[in-house]
Amino acid sequence: MLDIKFIRENQQIVRKAIADKQLGESLKSLNELLLLDEEFRLLRSDLEEKQAKRNASSKKIGELKRRGENADELIQDMGRLSNEVKKLEEKSRSLEAQINTLMLELPNIPHQSVPYGQGPQDNVVAKEHGEKPQFDFQPKPHWELATARGWFDLEAGVKTTGAGFPVFKGEGARLLRALIQYFLNKLNDLGYTEIAMPLMVNAESATATGQLPDKEGQMYQVSDGFYLIPTSELVLANLHRDEILATETLPIKYAAYSACFRREAGSYGKDVRGINRVHQFDKVEMVQLTEPAKSYEALEQMTETSEAMLEALGLPYRRLLMCSGDMGFTQAKKYDLEVWSVGQGRWLEVSSVSNIEAFQARRLQTRFRDGGVSGKAKPELVHTLNGSALALPRTVAAILENYQNADGTVTVPEVVRPYFGKALME
RNA sequence: GGAGGGUUGGCCGAGUGGUUGAAGGCGACAGUCUUGAAAACUGUAGUAGGGGUAACUCUACCGGGGGUUCGAAUCCCUCACCCUCCGCCA
């Protein structure tokens, strides 16, 4: 959510952001918002004036009554005034609700370093690292390797649940677990606090982080008004909702492993082969809350953390700087990391690291100030950042494909061996 | 699932429908004293929004939302959460 004052005073910037992000629909929201905001502010001053009168009279009536004097006349006047106040209050409430809804439809503003672009084709390759492996045999895609050795069983998942709910078995399941361990330990070493969390959230949390209303169709809704989390970012970012933090506690760094659930409506073809895109997957995520001045430094640092993991795993990858049109509703700047999938001959996105600036924090009301909660300084909104380190299925796919041997076995990357327990999947 | 009791400022905790934005305590901050600290004493301080160059001033906020009333922290309804008891399941 943007600051209403900012919107009011910087209409052109907001308009440009909407256009750059290819969200033409939001322009209507902006226009309507500006009108309602004007109306709301006029109404407010009228209302507040009348409230002030009412408060004064009420006080006077109290005094008269205490002294045992007659206040009937004043009470009659108050009746009329109160009615007006009540009507204005009602109007004010409904305007405020409308304004709020519209505010939720305005996207975050891209950082100045974000290139303009209409879609994925305009993303900029910011970096490429590692050699694509060469084989003296025809490398296979991960689903062939895994099915042949029984490392996962997609049919079984279809049976128990439906398409896109993979079942991992034996050494396949073990590889998942080993990777999760490796990632979390790595992040612990870097000062991230590990969190284990609920896999469902309420609408309030989902609204605060920006999934609602923007991505409602992407989430599974279960009973009692809960949503299955599409990413653990949602819970991590909400951990300090409505809190004022001491500056010294920043940056706050959280890491978590969780299952993630996404409806992924409209996906098809090679995108969904094997475990390229599934409805339930595992992910290790990092979230940081920082002071505004330090958030872009943190974005680089978090991206480098994910890259370091890919390097340690020996997977060739590239870093994309996402263009304005492909970066999503809440982000100010975002990098995607993609690994080379040799069996499919394509890049697979395994991480996405974003700076949300104050866009989430404004809804979360997560603030900080010098001197802590009861300090004197004015509270200020934190910046929130999130990034995957890393998403499991595609990392597994890349490992299987890039480390495959001619006989269908897979060499386990060295850094994972302590967790996996041996050097070869067979 | 049923029946009761709760939710007040950073924390604890008063609060009778009418000068209560809210006593008191703790904690915080500033000052006095002290070589320094502690103690003691004195003082300051909620959050958000609006108006004003400023001094200042207005409004809202006592879990959330609605209502009753001339007037609500206080009465009513509703939702959420916490506690106790009963039932059910582990």
C-alpha cells in the first residue's frame, strides 16, 4: 500500500508506475481514489467541526447537571447536532471503506534502477555464472531419471490428491530433506533466525503482505476463512505486524522452511512437466526487516546469499533483473535466479529476491524508532525484503539433470553429502 | 460443541454513563546531587489525522466492528482472542 499523502502529491509518479507495471486497470482506481479522497477530506473537516461543538456542549451539560441546574434547552440542541454528526460519520465510514479498497488496488512503485519492460522478454540478464555441463551421452530430463529409479512418483500424487502434488520416495525424499537442512544451516550461519510456522493464515495477514486482493485466485482457500500459504514470506512478514521495534534490533533476519501451496491456474505444457511447476512444493525462504536506508544493500546481500548456495551446489545460474512489467504488484525491485536445466535445455527459476520497501510495512504497521517502543523519536516504517534460498523442486530437478551419469545414477553435490549421507543416488 | 469470566497506555493496574486521553505503580527519557554510577528528589512523555510560520489548536482511538443515549472506557449486540469448568477426541 502506498501512502495516501504521497499519492495525492505525486500523481504523475503513481500514474507512471501503474503504466510501467502494465496494470492499466489500476488507473481507474487511482482516478476514483483521488476524487473520493478530496470528498473525504472536505467531509472530515465539516464533521470534526461539529464533533468539536458536540463535545463542548456535552461538557457543559455535565457541569449544569452536576450543579443541579436545568439543561433541557441545551439537550434539545444537542439532539439535532448529534443527528447531523451521526449522518456525517456514516458517510465518512463508507467513504473510508471505498478509499481503502481502492488503495489496495494500487501497485508499488518500481525503483529507479528497474528497467522499463512489458513482460518477461524484457528482463535483463544481470549476471551469468558457471559452465553448462557437457556430456558424452544424451542427458535426460529429471522426470525420466527420477521415475526410472523411483525417486518420485507423480502417479501416486495424482491418486492421493491430484496433478501437481508430487510424491517423493526413497532417495528422492532424502535429497529434499538434505537440501532443506543444508539451506537452513547455511542461513543460520549468516545470522538468520529459524522459524517454524503455521501453514495457514487469515485474510488479515494475506492482505497485509499483499496477496489479497491481488493474488486471491492463486491461493487455496480452506474453511474458517483460512488460506494455505503460497510462501512462508507471508507468515514471516506478519510476525511483527502492529509492532514498533527498537532500531538496534534491525535488521531482523528470519529463515524458514515450509511447504507452499499455489493453484497455478492457467499453467500448461512444458512448464508443468515433471516437477517444474507444482501445486505444493517446499521452499526455504529468507525475510529481512531493515531500516529504509539499508534495504537496497540488503537486497544485494540476500541475492548473493542465494547465489552462493547455487555456486556451492555447482549449478550454473543467471541473475535476471526483472523489468517493470514482469515484477509484480508489491515489489519495488526484484531479481530472479534461474538455474540451467541441461536435460530440458532451459533455465528454471529457483529464487526470487525482492525489496518491497515500505509497501507491506504500511499495511503491517511494522515500524521502528530510536529508543525502542517507548522512545521519543517518531516511529518510521521498516522496509521488508524476501527471497527464496531456495525453492526445492526445481533445485532438485537441476541437480538430477546436471549431475546425472550415463547409467542413470546421480552424483550428489559435495556440500550436500554430509546431509544426504552418501555420494551417489542410485 | 456447551456454560461462565476476561481484554484499559511500553508493562502492571484503577475506573461510579457527564471537566477521564484516562488514577496509581513500574519502566523510559531529561535534570539536580555524585569523580562516575546507584539511590533520592524534580520534571517530561501515547498513536494517528487535520488546521496554523509558530505558540498552539481541533478530531479520532480504552481488543475489532456496530448500536443505545443529549453525552459511552462504563449499557446493549456482534466478531476475534485469552482464562476456568463440562463434553468430545488424541
